[in-house]
Amino acid sequence: MTRGPVVVAGGAGAVGELLVTALRADGTEVLVLDPMPPPHDDTALAADITAPTGRAATALRAAPTVVLAVPEPVALEAIPVLGELLTPGTLLVETLSVKSAVPAALHAHAPHVQALGVNPMFAPSLGLAGRPVVAVAHQRGPAVAGFVADLTRWGAQVVELSADEHDRVTAATQALTHAAVLAFGLALDRLRVPDVAAATAPPPHVLMRSLLARVGTGAPEVYRDVQTGNPYAGAARQALRAGLDALDAAVAADPAAFGKLMDRARRPLGDRIERYRETCAQVFADLPQTTDRPPPGETGVP
């Protein structure tokens, strides 16, 4: 069990609240620092983690564990400040979606702390149980191992990676995925697809529209950060463009070329292909029957 008190900077945000809830469920004393503290938390302090003063600074000096559940620019600005405040051996946990810049900042400004990066690979509202969380041990120590054990005990499926591995993986699983979904939406907009398409769509298209609805209604700054902050995101988008070029070339060639393209496309699935086929079948089976109806008089594509 993680021992308190724990200070969570950004505890009013989605990821911060996820960890605050888990820690308090353990009986751990938690102090939330946030420029806009949650109104339901009487113990929270309005504070700027990049320039903490008064009670906030005192709490940071005394805390055995400090969590940075803040955007990357804020976290990188806060690390030098925390390097001056935190005592040797303190556990510093960051929740950034990009990890590559963190090790150098810690080495330069806070080499005396233990440091762990975590990244919940899901919407925090879904909860930790059964969900994947990436853990990056920036500066190892017993408190790092203890927090990873806590994540596992809370039900998370913990996957340990290096900072560089984390960013390479998330460039594919997040940056590429989001780019493909948003590009799909842009393509629909460019094609000016009539409303009848929603009423006649087969399951793959319905699922793509559902993904577009989820990603497209998210916070723009969050999704932009995934694309701008990850050093491998540009390569992921370029690979997506190259994939469409390869598809065009295969369409223009003979049928054998298209078969080879499909072979290549499914190659990354490896020996998990049947598992993914089963997952897709289950998702399709669970899709609700569409209630969309085309407007009167609109029965086809003009």
C-alpha cells in the first residue's frame, strides 16, 4: 500500500481524480493541489505547482509521494522547482502521455528522488479495473516498485516500458489511431456523404462513426498534445499516408497485388489475429440496431 500523505498536483483533472480516488480508497491521506480545486473537496488547495508557496510548499516538502497529473509543459516546468523542495527518496509520479523528455529533466534537476511515469491507456472515467496502464521507471527505488504494485492491486493491467519504448508504442496506439479516425471524418466531410449512409451503414462503418463520435467530441488540446508532443507521431502520420498510397497502387494493379497488400496489412496482428477476429465479431454482435432513418425523399446517393 502506498503510504501517505500523497500530494496530487492536478487532482481536479480526469487522471488526477482517478488516482486520488484509488489512493483514498486505500485509506491514504491525499492533498489535492490544483489552480481550480474540485468544489467537493474541502481539503484541496488552490495552488500553482510551478510556483508553490505557503501550505502547498510545506506539504510538498513533507510528502513521501508527489503526483504530477498535469500537462507536459507544466510538469517539465515544475520538475526543477520540485527538485529544490522534495527530500531525497521521495517518490515523484508523472502521468504524461509523452515520456521522452522526462528522464533528462529529472537527471538535471531532481536526481535524488525516485521517479515513475504512468499512463492509463483508456479514458479515466472507465476506471482502473482490468485496464492497461503503462509504467516507466525513470529512477528506480522501493517506492517505485511499491506504486507499481499498488496499480496492480487496484486492478490495472500494468505493462512496464522504457520512456522511449512508451513513446514509440503510443505513437502507434494513440497518435496513429486518432489520426486515422479523424482523417476518416474529414474524408466523409469531403465526400459530402448524405444522411442515408448512416441508415444503411454496415457494422464496420457504424463502428468507425462511433469512434469518430468519441474522438471528435474529446478535448482538442488533449488530442493535439498526442500529435505534437510525441516525437514519433509525425512518422506515424506519414506511415498512414504511405498506407493509402500503397492501397491506391494495389487498386490500380492486378488482383494478386491487392491480395499481397491484404497479407501485409494483417501481418502486424501476428498470432493474435484470431483473438482480434473474435473481438470484432463480439463488438459487431453487440452493436445496437440502427434507428437512423433517411429524411423523406432521400433514399439513395444522388
